Amino acid sequence: MYHSILDTSVEFIKGVGPTKADVLKKDLGLFTFRDMLAHYPFRYIDRTKFYKINQINPDSQYIQIIGRVISKKVIGDKRVKRIIAVFKDETGIMELVWFQSLKWVDTNIQVGVAYVAFGKPNLFNGTFSISHPEMELYQNRHLGRGNLTLQPVYNSTEKLKKFNLDSKGIQKLIAGLLDQVIPQVTEDLPQYILDKYQLPDKRTALLNIHFPKNQQDLNAAERRLKFEELFYIQLQLLHNKQLRQLKFKGASFELVGEKVNRFYKEFLPFELTNAQKRVVKEIRIDTQRGVQMNRLVQGDVGSGKTAVALMSMLLANDNGYQACMMAPTEILARQHYASIISLVSDDLVKVAILTGNTKKKERNILHEQLENGEIDILIGTHALIEDKVQFKNLGLVVIDEQHRFGVEQRAKLWRKNVIPPHILVMTATPIPRTLAMTLYGDLDVSVIDELPAGRKPIETRHLYEGQRLRMFGFMKQEIAKGRQVYIVYPLIKESEKLDLLHLEAGIEQLSYQFPRPDYQMSIVHGQMPNADKQFEMQQFIEGKSHIMVATTVIEVGVNVPNASVMVIENAERFGLSQLHQLRGRVGRGAEQSFCILMSGNKLSKEGRIRLETMVKTNNGFEISEIDLQLRGPGDITGTQQSGVLELKLADLASDQIILSEARNTVIALFEDDPQLDKPENSMLKAYLQKLQRGISFDKIS
């Protein structure tokens, strides 16, 4: 599976050398032959179809035209210089325009010569033009790797183009490299998997991904390479899960005792939803097995994750263990603390909080109580992972919004007991199923997909700038009913780049519309000192202010049941996930709540889709699927720390079926051959052994 020739530096590809190799490494991250072969085309040009100039219309996508350059001139000064060539065929004329690489264009694009021009046409003042067309000499169009009907197009950079490594130059390098190494490429998927899914072998797939003869060959090659990519991610994740279960024994929570039973019968102020009961049961089963639990609980904003976490922590307490809960911000940690102490009494359980702002005297007392076991549940921020924080017997760690913590930060909590504590991870950011399978593929996943009884769906409305007075009138109506309002802005100060209604200008406008003393405002943003922030939030929480004007610091962590209106300014500038999180700050009481999305009149296509999605649905999982399609996985999670999401070819938004096939194949593989001892799985075993020795490599072999 692993051949050293593929680890040869790109420098030794024919036509590269040290200088070009340096740019390939810096600009495209291509270091070896293996990397080069995995630099797949991002699209293909159908070279069988040609257009005449009089056939172009404003809706035409990428097209190719055979014509002759009849004139060429440089226009403009140094700052906005461009080259315009007039391009003619027997049906008419159009323009070819270059704004960059002007020296190359001036030297290489010759007047009177016939070319094939390829690009996306634009219509301006009645004339069609193509900006930065791909140009090929008409007489050379049949040269290259065979008579290609689908020509690969590769990502390049302006710097690489200076070394003649544009898409065509890279195509030439890859063609030569394939000729050189393809006989030494061996298979890295077992034959029985290839047979089951009717996948082409590795050599065929590599040849057809770069130089397909037809669409059918290309589709088969893409499916094979996507399957391989996702298969190896799942192999790694599920192997890690298996290793952890073998390696890390966990405390066994055999007893459901007084704390859980009393809380459920005497303290819990509402009936658990069926979804909450199901998740509590899953956690209960996990913690009885004597193996460290690693479970992710996904639940929409307001679905009752905190109650589930509390019952899990009480279960740990019933079995003689302490529990802790770590949140990414002090605001959120304090919110959890307030929420939990409102649900329990001191005679049931001793709860404490530790943050970066805890005073030294309080901290010393807390450390002592923690070490002697007086504290049952500790809630806090990153302060929990400090070496000074020692537990008597930590049995359960709850991590909220875990994507905000690094792997090493989480691991520090695991090391705070001889027997690693059980891990319960919670997120209010609904994660699409495909993303959960990759980002959290080594965790067991629970979903709380019901809202507590009595909650009314939030009504979401989209208003344009011209409807602002209507929005102010609606705010006044709600405040007159005794309700409170959030207004969220994307920026604190005016930005030269973004024409946004910023917080400072907004406050000025609001002060005019909502004058004191009739209306009170709290103002919160990320640049305020913590103490000021806490004071302003407390004013709003206690109902002393009517309006909370904020930046996105309130995205998580504020729970004010009396707040019934969320106004989001410049809503088109926010991602779907963030809009959904902000909307979840209201709708926490019994009254009808509203979310008003304010936007400018000009919306991009994506901006319009985001706002229409928010108006149409309150379902976080539905929203997350659309978000994945719009933004891609890295943006949704805010992190790519695990490397899992650096996919070369597969797309989690569109390749869900292939991902499911790959994951199910790995699950069946480990059920049939847990140690991968069978001869047909030897290549997979060798790959995992190399990983364990710290050698990680892409799987072109």
C-alpha cells in the first residue's frame, strides 16, 4: 500500500526543479508525488462543444469559441491597466479582457493568430466579453494527453502562472507523473469492498479523475475516490473509539439513588419530554458498562439539555463521584450555575462555580472543598483545567459548546482522575448528520429533538430598511405589554469596508425613538470590561431595562423568559447557525415571541436564502443542512482542529449516501474482524499501525 516513490519531492517531477517546487509547496501545499496526484481538477471543460459568437446569450455559462485575435491594446494607467483584444469569428466580434498577468498576455497572445478561447461571457454596452479567458492555440487543440473530450481544469495561483504553471501547465506535469508512477500504484481498498460497491481499482480511478474519456468514467472515478477518502476517515474514527473502549475503563454508575430520585420527584418543575427521557436512559446505560462514556448530546436552543446534564451529574453524585461542567464563556458558565442552583437545594447537592474572575480567597476555599469532596458539582470556564484544580473523585465531565475548546484543553479534564471520567459533550448548534458522522464520528450521538410542552414556535419576520418605523412601533407594543426586547448588531464601530448600521449609530437612533425615563436600555458588547457587562446584563435579567442592545456576545448564555422580541440588524451578514442561535434567546417563556430580521434592500443570493430559511422554519437541524450546503463544514464548526474535515474530493453536503456506505462498511468490518487479522484486511491494519506510530499520510498508493 505504501511506496516510497510517491513520497519523492515534487522537485523531481519532470519540468519542476527547486524553484517551481518551492512555489508549489507554498501556494498549493503540494510537497510530494502523492500530493500532486491528489491535486484533483475542480471542473472539466467539455471540449466537444463549440459556440459561435452570435450564439452567446446573457445566460450562457462557460463556453469555448474558435476565433482570431484581430487587435490588441493596453488601456488605462498603472493602477487600472488592462489589455483588451478584439476576437472575431465568421458570425461576429467580442472582446477578451485581462487585468492581471499583462506582461504574459502581451508576449503570448498574438494578433492575427487563431485561438480557442474559453470562459464565462459578460454583456456590457451591447458587446460580449470574457475576462481572463483560457487561451489555447487552435492548431494545438488536439495535442496533449490523447484527444480529450473532458479537459481537466486545476487550481493555480498568479505566482505559479508566472512559471507557466497555470491549469494547462499543471495538467502537463500530472500527465507526465502518471505515466511515470502509475505502474507502481497499488490498491488500498480490499477487493471485497471494490466488488461490493462496484468501484474501479485505484490506478483506473486516478487516470480517470485526471483524464476522463467520458462522463461515465469520471463519475465512477469520483465515486471511488470519495468513498476511499470517507472510508479512511471512518476507519480512523471508529478505530479510535474501539481503542478508547479497550484502553479506558470507566467508573460504573450502578446506583440510581437518593439525589436523582429526590430531584425527579421533588425538584424538577416540569415533565421531561420523551426525547429527554430517551437521552437520560442512553447516558444511564453508557455509565453502567464500566467503559468510559463519550457521548454527544445535540439539542436545539431551549430543548432542555441543562436538565439532562444535571440529572447525569446527580447520577455521578449518587455513585460517590463528583461532576463538573465546563462552558466556553463566563456569561454561559454563570447562566448554567444560576439555572442549576434554581433547580436544586443545598441539602440535595453542593454546587460551586469557578471562573477566571473568582477571587483568590474564594478560590482557596473552593480548592480545599473540592479536594475533600464537599463540592458535588463544579461549574466553570477554562479555569477548571488549571493544574491547581484537583478533585477528590471526578466521575463525569460535561462540556458545553465543545467546538470552542481545543483537544488538549478537554484532555486535561480527563486526567483529573485515576479512572478517566465519563464525558458528556453538549451543543446547541444543530449539526447535520453527515458532519456529526465525521467531526464526532468517534462519539455516540444523542439528539433531543423535542421542545418542552407549552413552548410556542417563534414567529420570524423579514423587514427591509424602509420598514424600520413599523419595527419600532412593534417594539413599543411589546414593551407596553410588559415584555423586553433584544437588538443585536454585527459591529461596534463603523467599518470602512462594510456599510453596516453599527451599534453606536443604532443607540443614537434608539435613544430618540425610546427616550428616558419612559424606556431603559442596557448596552453590552465584547470590548466592555467584564464587570460592566455583568451589570448591564443583570439589569436586563431583573427587568430593570426594557431593551438590550448588544453585539453577538449574547449569542449564548442569556436566559430571560420575559424577553419576547429579538431584532437582528443587518441580518444578511450573519450565518444561518448564528441567526438561529440568536433567535433562540427569545421564546423561553409561555408568551408568543418574535424574531425580526432587518436587512438592506440589496441582498446576495445566499443572503436571501438564509433569511427565507429563517422565516420558513424553526427546525435547527433543517437549518443546519441548508447551512452546510451554503457554507461548507469548516465554517459551521468554526474549527478544523482535528484535520478530519480537510477533504480533497468528497463533499459532506452532497455525498451523504457515500458517507453512509463508508461508515456502515467500517462498522461491519470491525464487527467481523475487530483486530483486522484477516489477510484481506492487512493493508488496513498496516495503515492504522502507521498512524499509531505517528506517521500520517494521504492514501494514494
